[in-house]
Amino acid sequence: MTQTSFAQVYKELFPFWDEISESDREFLCRNSFDLTYPKGTTVHNGNECSGVILVCSGSLRLYIMSEDGKDITLYRLHKGDICMLSASCVLQSITFDVFVDAEEDSECYVISGSAFAEISARNPSVKIFALETAVSRFSDVMWVMQQILFMSMDKRLAIFLTDEMSRISSDTITLTHEQIASYIGSAREVVSRMLKYFANEGLVEISRKGIKILDKKGLRKLAL
Amino acid sequence: MTQTSFAQVYKELFPFWDEISESDREFLCRNSFDLTYPKGTTVHNGNECSGVILVCSGSLRLYIMSEDGKDITLYRLHKGDICMLSASCVLQSITFDVFVDAEEDSECYVISGSAFAEISARNPSVKIFALETAVSRFSDVMWVMQQILFMSMDKRLAIFLTDEMSRISSDTITLTHEQIASYIGSAREVVSRMLKYFANEGLVEISRKGIKILDKKGLRKLAL
């Protein structure tokens, strides 16, 4: 990986790129790393500063975790997305811990948190970009929170299944009930029970292979 | 209310005040209003842009609401606090609706959202201030979310307090936070923070003598 390749990508992704000095641009590239996280590995672990992460390919999942290891997905990052919450040394007002896992083999460019913080301290446009990236995720998180707190389980599960079906472009979802429960902030038993209910209604078919969606329309109606 | 009085308060509250031009300062003061919200009134209603609100006295409650009218308190604003989430035209990346009520008679200075947005567009330091104010609330909201989602700590603590109150036939509990934490299987810091939250909610009063239950009914409701 050469510094020129980083610069090419950064020029596309960072609205501030042409506003900062040549030496600041070089500094960011010199402090960039090309890392590939195999599926299932931990990318960011709570309170450390893992830097600013750009997803080049694959998929990262950002979540929060309870003391007893229960987790809730806040959002996913795909190609072209930037993770700023993993750079706690850049955003000092972020005081909560998030975790990031690779859901698929994921190639990422990672900019050292301290290097990014240094550039952000002397370039208001960089600081504004970092803050705006974080604030826009605030809205995503609030949406998840409202889903979990206010919506009934059948609706939440129906939304998850229809979303997941489009995401993977298949009508068969191979996640375990446990995994689904963690995605939608519920318990395995609740998910299993609700899936059984959906199966009885003819909405899905449950087998060892996974959950097959039989009635998209019906699920979408529930998800409204 | 004269423009000079606004300027005096803004000089104290806004770190950017001395960095913007005299005419921008005058523009903000000309677009400021001195409003008193009687206890119980709605200050901000979801999707409108109510402007940037500075609390001079009293107390505002910021919350989210479900379709069926259930609400969850995210945080409260007291003297000297600034509400930025009510200025959706300033922070375009905030796409969720919050509601703000006056919990007491509250005197507020309100800066027109469009005026603040105009100044923020030409002064990076103003924009950074607005974003940082929003991001710091992100952390508060995540804390509330984690309490609610994972620990049901509020529930566990409410159950413990109501049980203990009946056990000792007194409305004042003299256990230390450490002791309570060990009873309910949590950490002292978590208990202290949650008790502070309960105190803000008017459920308990914390003093050197112990924890006095002010609102039995409210605690019992939490314990359900």
C-alpha cells in the first residue's frame, strides 16, 4: 500500500481534503494503515482509541455491550462508510464504549487517532467533518432506540427479517435465533416464540437451514 | 430585554463569542428573544425548528415519544444549559424528533434557528460549538439507553428501595451506595449514578442522612 493510494481514496471521501495543507495531507497518509479483518474478528474494543476506520470492502457491525455480554447492534458500516466512534481520542465528548466486529472479511484503511486529532486541532473543517459524522450516527442510534423501546416485538422482528432479506438478496436467513435476538435487542426465547407465531401464520418456514420467508407482503404489512 | 443584556450572557456562555465579528454578534442579539415558559408548557414539539434555547432559570425536560404517547426522558436542562437539538435547522444531520417541556416556570433566551444557522455557516467556531454541544448529549442519551436496555438497573434499584422501605418501616434508607450495589449485584458507581438520576426525577432525595423516598408511587411504577 503506497501513500498515493491512500491519498486517492481520501480525496474522494473527505470533503476537507483540498482545504488542508499538502503537509497535513501527507501526514494523514503516513499515519494510515491498510488492514484486513477476517470475518468474526474484533476491530474495536470499547475504551481504546482504534483510530478512524474507513471501510473499503466487507462489513463491520457496531454495537454496545452490557456487563453480562449481551449486545445490541447500533448500525453496520459498508464500503465507503467511516467509523468515527472508534476514535475516542478525536471526539473527546464521546464517553460511551462501542464495539466493532467484522461481519465479513473486511479491508479497511485506518488512520491513527492521534494523527487525526492533531490535524483536526489545526483545521476547523476536519473537526467539523469528524463531529458531523458522529452526529449523523446519533440519529441512527436514536432510531434503533425508538424501535427497541417503543415498538412491539412482532413489528421489530418483521422489520428485521425484511431488511435482512434485502441485504443478503435471499429469502432464506441463516442466522440463529440467538443472533437475531441480539440484533433486535431481545431474548432468544422471545424471538423463537415470535418466529413460531410467524410460522403458524404462514409468514415464514423454519427449518434447520434457517428461516425462509414465505409471505413477503404479509411481513411488510406487519412492519408498517 | 435589551440587546446588551443578551450580549452579556452570550459572552459568558459561548466560547466563540470573541471570535466572531461585531456585526455577527449584533445579528445574534437582534434575533434573540426572552421567553418565559410556565410550568407544564411545551417548549419544543418534535419536528419544528424552535431555535437554540438557553436556560436562564427553571428546568426543561427533553424526551422522545412513541406513536401511542409513551415517553422517555433523555435528559434535563438547567440554568446555563444550552439546547441544540431543538434547532433542527442548525443541525441538519439530526433527523430524530425530540420534545421539550418546562418542568418549572423557566426563563429562556431563544436564538432564532435560521439566524444561528446563518452565523454558523460563516463561522467554523460557531459550527464546531453547535456540533460539540450535540455530540456531548449523544453520550448522555447512550447512558440512558444502556440502563434501559441492559441492566433494567432502574427497575432493580426501584425494587430494592421499595422492598427495603417496607422492611425497615421507614422512608429513609441509611445504607451506603456500596452496600446497595452489593445487594443488587451492581457497582457502586452505577448505583450512585442511578440514584442521582432518581433524584433528578424527584423520586428520592439524597443527603448525608441517607436516601429518602419522596415518591413511593413513582418508584413502585418503575419496579413493575
